[in-house]
Amino acid sequence: MVSLSVCVPAYNSARTLAKTLESVLGQDVDFELVILDNASTDGTGDIARAFDDRRMRVLRNDTVLPIGDNWNKAIGASTGDLVKVVCADDVLRPGALAAQLAVMVDDPTIAISSSRFEVIDEAGEVLETGLGLEGLLGRQTARALARVIVRRGPADFGPTAAAMFYRKHFDSVGGLRGDLVFPMDVDLFARVSSFGVFFGMSDILAAWRNSSFNLCSRTSTVSKLTDMYRFHHRIAGDYPDLVSRGDVLAGDTRLAKAALHRLRVRTVATVRNRPDLLV
């Protein structure tokens, strides 16, 4: 019998945590739910503890850890064979765990699977649906997965909550490389995929919340681009069989174009606000 752990690392997530936990606890399979409160200063811990469910364990850090360390600690506290990490502002769709467990258990050669996803707003309303995994549906090699992530970026892959992987593979690769921050989840997914194949599910099993308070919105564009550049070169150096020089060049070119676009947008905005600069 393959066991499953769902890990929810949470930091000052009082606005969304209840909906996230409801979406996990509403799943119709057996699992453990590990919630790690990263020394939050709002009501995150109280909200988590208010859920009276035998499947839950609520842990708390004494001091705030960097995000990578906190996620690693949350996964490290899990006991399941399989792991799913759900950010404290994202949600699972009904039947998500059962559908993904069936895929993973039925084929032991699958090291990691992920599903398509949708985007919700701060109120939980769907903004976009049917996103992710273009060119990655069905059984795919680890090379195909890494190539898409590097060439097209993590947004084309999907949120952390859409993926499921083996704890033993997480341990084998040394966990998340937290210094990468923005792409640390897809960096992990590319590395654990080296133990088997990737399976892309056409089902929409998770929703990513587009809000003004999540990590993505609070991270500067420069930081994101820098982290992605470092990810490209580190994954290629560590796994040359998965990522080629051509993949890195394509990914770096995409980042350069994104940076140039950002610069143009900021320049136009500045000129519009300061027409005197044209004099």
C-alpha cells in the first residue's frame, strides 16, 4: 500500500489557509496532512489548529526560516511514500488526490506526475483554466520535462500543488535548493524526474491563486529572472544528460527578451509620467 503526505508550508497565510485546507481535507482518499507554520504573526496557526481532523499534524517554527528551508522541513516531517506540496494560498480540485494516486500507483516507472491547472483570483473566482503542460501530456522522459521547464519557464509547467513525487527521490537529490527561490520547485521536479519518467495529466486538479500577497507577486521581476538564469546553468551543470547547451541558450534568450520588455514598459511609464525627460 503506497502512502501519501500532503504538505502545506504556511507563512502569514490567514487570508487563504482555511480554503486551502478545506480543499485538501475534502479529498476522498487516505493521507496525512502536515502543516508547518513558519512563525507566522497573524492567525495562521489558530486557523490550522481549528480544523479537528485525525489526518492533520500542525507544526510551528520558533523563528522564521527562509522559504526553501521551511519547505524542506515540512516535507522532512512527512511520513508518506508520495508527497504533494500545496502552497497555503492554492487549492486542490475535488478528486485530485485519487486521480493522481491512481496514475502513480498503477505505473511504478513514473517518478513524478503533474496536472493541468487553473488560475483563481483573491476571492477564489476562476480567471483562466486548462493551463499548463503544453507538449508534456502523457508519459514523457526526464529530458523532455527538463527541456520544457528550461526553455519555456515554470509558468508553462504549473503550480507546485499540481505535482506529486516520491519522498525517497526527494531525499536522494537533497531536497529543494532554496537559494533558487522562484524556480526551486521546478528545479526539484526536474531532478526527481531523473529516477523514472514524468506523466502529464490532462485533468485540471489544482488552482493557483493570483493575488497581491503571494510569493510571485512579492518577488521583483529582476529577482525572478536572476533566479531562473541561475537555475538554467545549475541544472545543466548537474544534469548534462537532461539539459543541453541549446536548451540553456533558448532559456537565457527568453529571459533576456523578458528583461528587455520589462525595461521598455518601465521606460514608457516613466516618460508618460515625466514628459520633461524628452526635452
